[in-house]
Amino acid sequence: MDFFLARQPIFDRRQDCVAYEILARTGPDNFFCAETEAEQDNASREVLGGTSLVFGFEELTFGKLAFINTTRGVLLGGDLKLLPTEGVVIELLEDIPPEPEVIAAVRELKSLGYQVALDDFVYRDELRPLVELVDIVKVDFRLAPPDQRLRLPELMGRSGLSFLAEKVETATELEEAVEAGYDLFQGYFFAVPTMLRAQTVPGSKLQYIRVMAEMAKSEFDLEAVAQIVSQDPSLTYNLLRQVNSVAYGFLRSIESVREAIVLLGQSEVRKIVGLVALLQVGDDKPDQLLCDAITRGRFCESVAIRTCFAHRSADLFLLGMFSLLDTMIGRPMPEVLERLGLPDDLRAALLGQVNPVQRILELAKAYERGQWDRLETLRAEIGIDEAELPPLYVTALAWTQEHIFSSDPVAEDGVASVG
């Protein structure tokens, strides 16, 4: 499936390119149309996913700042926290009202280290609270009244606040903006948006790979994960189904995504959410492929628990599952790994480079393939007793069958509370 974005450069007073605005596009004709609020939210989320997962920030911006638009729904939904805090400017679209919850969300983003801009700014008194929080005010030279656009930097300027003149189309407008005190400039006078096309993962799989990418971080934001999971009925259903299974032994039913994540802790959350995301990525693949991936992950986890890698058993679970991710999404493993922020040793292991965790993955593969001589060599290197391996593998296979394939089919409309 083709995925489209556009990129328009932003310049400073020396006319050096210092940033790019990343724009949604619905096709190859350099055009975007969203008629409803839901369509606008979806487009905003697609830009987030496309920027970080399909193209990658470095490929899109060459290390310069990325300006990314957000809608009210995406701002309040927590999706923005998955973006890196460095190198990103979050643009609040002009139709986002300065409501208390919006102000609170912007304060939180600022506290986390994000830069925030106001897009298509036209002065209104009620926007003052937002102006006091943001780093950049973007003024549309086609939309703002001429007297206002030239006076805004002087009237509203403060330390740390920059003004960006957008839709600058003539040399005269550029000169006026410079003299008025604008710091940044964008528009057809410099460059039209450039179309970008890439092959992307079909359908909603991009959302699940985003979840996997978050799970792969050594430290991740539990609140951000709760927000992402809660927005997808299938992820919510599967997470709560796993948490309420007898394996976890909670004395009462867990009905909220946030409560489940808090009770499980980071290690178990990484494992379970990674698992349910994998189920969605592989929903159009043969059951046997999913079974193999999950069994391999469980087997690697069990081996890790019996070695010096016990403290990283959740990482080894992901390593085993992710080792078949290239087959599931039809992409080469190096390309898959560009979109996942895995620890260096897990990334190296998935690329076939020899290291301690790679030996555990190779042990699992050797057992699956009946390569007994190689299995013996790897077992001795890892330091696990030969007699332990058969019951560990049988237990891993039984766990997969019991917890994944013996349950009801994945619900498409299972919904649970986030709170």
C-alpha cells in the first residue's frame, strides 16, 4: 500500500532551512481533504505514524526540526507522547479551542520537553493563555489582517517566543515580515510542498507496530501506553482477556486498561501488550505462523529465566516473537527494525549478529528445527541443562494454545474503560 506525505521547508532570517512541516496527503496529487472531525483525527494520527514508522524522522528532515500538526482529539488522546521530545514542534491547529483540558494537555507536553506552536494564528483575547505557553506563533500572511500580522511580534513578543510567517509568496511580503520582527518563514516564495511516497504496512497494522515500538523502549510511559491501547477495541479486549486469565490470579475482575497496566508493571506490560499487538499484526496470516512466533517468545523467556538473563525475561519474550515479524508484515528485517526502538543487543540479535541474547534465540530455532548438534553447542554456551529444554518447549507450546488459540476469536468491538 502506498503512503503519502508532503514536506515543506521552513527558513530562518539567513534563508537557511531549519525545519520542515510534515503535511498529510490523501494521494499522489499533493492534495489533502478531510471533511469530518474523525477524518481530521485519523489524518493527524497517520502523519504521526508515517513520520516515525514509515519514513523515519532522519529521512524526512535530515536532522532538522519537524513541525507536525495535531487536532484536538489527538492532543487530548495522548498519541503525541510517542513522538521524540527532541527535534519535534507540535502545531496546534487553529480550530482547537483554548479549553481548560487543552491548556492542561499543552502544559503537560511542555513539561515533557516538547516545543509547541500555534498554527494560522489570528489574535483573539481568549487565545492569550495558549500564547503564554507556546514557543512559536505561526501567522498566515494570506489570512491575518495586514495591520495585525505586522504588529503581532511587537505587541505579543516575549522572551523565548518566536514568530513564523507562513504562506509568504512574494519578496515584498518577506521583506515586510523581516522588518516586523518575524524569525522564521514558510511559503511558496521559498518552496512548494514536496510529495513523499513510501510503501507502508496495510491498514491498521501501523497502529500496532507503533505499540510494539513503544513496548521495545527500555523505559516507556505507562500512561501513554494506556491511552494508545484504550483507543483500539481489539487491543483493549485482548489485554483485559489476558490480564483476567487464571495465569495472573487476580482475585477480582480487572475492567480498566489503566488499572491493568498499573497492576502488571512495566515488565509484564511490555510482554502482554507486545503479544496482543502481534496478534493484530498477524491477523491475516496463518495461525501456525502466529503460534510459532508466540511459542518461540515464550520459550526464549523461559530459557532466560534459568540463566543470567532472568532480569530480562520480558525482553527475550519480545525477541522471540519479533524474530518472525518480517514474515508477518512482508518487510525485510533491517527495515522493520528501523521503526522499532529496540535495545542494541536485541536489534543486533534480530540481524543475526552473535551476542549472548542471540544465542538464546538461536537455541530456540535449533530446537524447533531438530538441529540437535547445534542445540548441544548452544546449550553449553548458555549454561542450561539439556533435560530442562523439552519440558520448557512443551510448556511454551501449551501456554500458546491455552492462552491464545483456545479462546474466543478476537473481538472487533470489545470496549472497556481506560480509567
